[in-house]
Amino acid sequence: MDSSQPALLQQLHWYGHDAFRLDRPLVIYIDPWRLPPGAPPADLILVTHDHHDHCSPEDIAAIRRPATRLVANASAAAKLSPPVSVVRPGDSLSVGEVRIEVVPAYNLDKAFHPKEAGHVGYVLELLGERLYFAGDTDVIPEMSDIRCDIALLPVSGVYVMTAEEAVEAARRIRPRVAVPMHYGAGVAGGPEDAEAFARAAPVPVVVLTSEGA
């Protein structure tokens, strides 16, 4: 790995679309969906909203154990078996060594993710670095306040910002590394969107290879 890249990048696994796993210091999943058989059990699961490609009770059940901490916004929590820690934008909490900031995620010019729905993104602080998972969102004013080493940004358009708009998000946030997501799973967008983002982004971009089913 390039020494200029965040160490967390080595711990980051992409299952396609918006599903990720981090391996240290806990096993953390974000919006697990279409996980392959044998995916490692979770210590912490974060869910951003209730849409089926982000809130999958079946995938969560496959990796959940009695000690797993499950965190979700209200609409997602309503679809999941308790206990669930319900969060909304502006909240913060800690799970073991991981500090979690809950941030807004919403559309400005489309109706799929209205601001009033309370969908969220997350900023995780762990191992001395910060990772921002934007969730399903457009470029929103609150992004100007995000500080992170790694930014996971949607690039497909349709339900979220386009690759070109994600370039603007990266310009506002200025992470050390940006990682494109929300493409290539038959929902919206394809590898060409990730490539377009990588060509135009004002920060280094790492395009991950999916480990999904």
C-alpha cells in the first residue's frame, strides 16, 4: 500500500453497491446486502435507511450474533429484529474503540430520499483515522463540515449524486482518498461511473473490486 494512503484502506472490503466491511478494531458492516456465504460475523452493523438494498434483514441475520451491536435510523430499525440502537442526524455514540457520528443523507432534486425521512450517513473514527460513508445522498451543504481520511461516495446518479456531482463532493470534503460506491449491482450505474469519478476527482481515488455474492 502507498504510505500516503490511510491505513484503514487495507481493512476495507466492498461487497458491491453500498455494502462494506471493515475488519479492525471491530468487524464492522455498513448496509450489508448480498453478502457471500461465510461472511465473517459482525461486532457492529450500521444501516443508513430502510430501502431493501441497504436494509436487508436476511443479510443482517446471517452475520448477527448475540453480542452484535446494530445501529440504524428509525425507518430501518422498524424492519429489523430488536435490539436496535435508533439514531438520527446529529447523534454520536461509541461502540468499543469506534466513535460514530451520524450525519444527514438526502436528495435535493429528487424524491427518493427526502430530508424529512431522516436517512443518515456515518463518520467513523477508529485507529486514529476517520471514514465517511455518505449514504444515499446528493451533494448537500452539510458535506462542507465533514472531515475524514476516507470518503465513500455514491457516483451512479438516478437515486444519488452523479459521478460529476461526486467530484464536487470530494472537492468540498477533501479526503485523503475517495472510494466510489452505489454502482454495478443492477440498481443504478456501472463501472463507467466509478471510472469517470476517478478521472475527474480532485483527490486520490481507489476503485475497489467487489467481493459480493
